[in-house]
Amino acid sequence: MGPDGKLIVFVDDLDRCLPENALTVLESLKLYLDRANCVFIIGLDKRVIEQAVKQRYKSLVGVTGKEYIEKMIQLNFFLPEKDPIEVKRILQVGLNARYAENHKMWKLIQDATKCNVRKVKQFTIAFHIIEEIAIELRIEKTMYDKLAKILLIQMNFPNFLDALLNNNNLLRKFEIIFEAEDKDLDKVKAALTNDLDGKRFTEDDHLLTFLMENNNYPKGLSEAKEIKKVLQILSVNGNTAIPI
């Protein structure tokens, strides 16, 4: 490296580690941050790290995840949200094209994954396997849309899926509120605060928007017997089938 050289270290996808492990890596890096010849480029979702800091230091007054990151990272670059049209263009090859060309299916995928290319690919691979299983089991094709919606909930909103497992009528409660509030997110949140099962999801705008925008697709899913049937197909030996 030489006396005037610099050591550049790239740390990517740190937020994909377990929160405790991600903080351990950051704590280790702090030992070298004051070295003029060391430059660290870190790729992460700040919200995940902020939540991890909140959990670890919850007993310490005044310690916030935002301040923790600001003290460590001097220069921030924020990546823009993925453009849905561009993501769709990228995915219109091979297996992904089947779903990108289906308008209703694509909207379901787009709303659940926020056009994250990795998540979209994970879904299409998993759902293709499930379709093959459904064919072997001679499942009616009318069930496929329902399988897709529940799989997307499983992959992107696991806490909500757990709630559905404990209360098959929960999704119907959400749908009734969405119908009454005419897609006003603030009014939906206000209505959910009066429901013991629903109020814990009032802070998850992503989940609420996904359910609200796809309230009537597919129809009939909110019935307890339909959810139970879908979960049985997505399950192997009583466990959720496709952990991505």
C-alpha cells in the first residue's frame, strides 16, 4: 500500500445480517475509523440498524439509532426507490416474464416488494415451485392468485402472517375497514386502533398500503376456510413451506 496509500474496505448488505451481528461489525469498524489511511464504504438500510441500536441500548437514556449512525458515518448517499417500469423491463425475461406480463399479478408483486429486484426474483422462483406442487396436487387454478398473495405476505410481512395463523378472521377485519374508509390511510389507522388484533400493525405503512391497494384481489381470500386452505398448500409438515 505504501506510506501514502489508502486501504478501502467495502461492507455491503450489512442490514441483512442479524441485528446483533450487524452492530458487532460496526463496533469493530469503529476501532479503525480514525485512521486517515483507511476508508470504509458501508451499504446498509439505516432503518434496520437504527432499530438494532434501539433494542441493544434501550436501557440507556438518550441513545438513538439515528445519532449512533451519524457519529459513525460522515458522508451519506441515499439510493432512490426503484422505478417500477425499469424493474419490470429488467424482469421481462425467462421465468419472471410470466408474472411481469400479468397486470394484476405484477401489481401484487410490486406493492409487496416495492420493486426490490432481489425480492421479486425470490418470489417468482418460490411461486413457480408452488405452482408445480399445486399441479401435482390438482389444485384448482382459481387458487393460484390466493397462493400468490399469501406467499407475498409470508415473505414480506411475516408478523402479519403469524397473526393470520392465530386469527383467520383478521384479514376480513382489515378489508371491512378498507372498504369503509375508501383508501384513506390515516382513517384506516384510526379505525384499526379500536381493534385488539389490528392496532399493532398501524405503524406498518407498507403492509397497510399493500393490503389496501389489493383489497379485492383475489376475492374470497378473507374467508377463514379459504385462508386455511391456502396455508395448508403453502405448508410442509405444519411449517411454512418456502422460507426465502
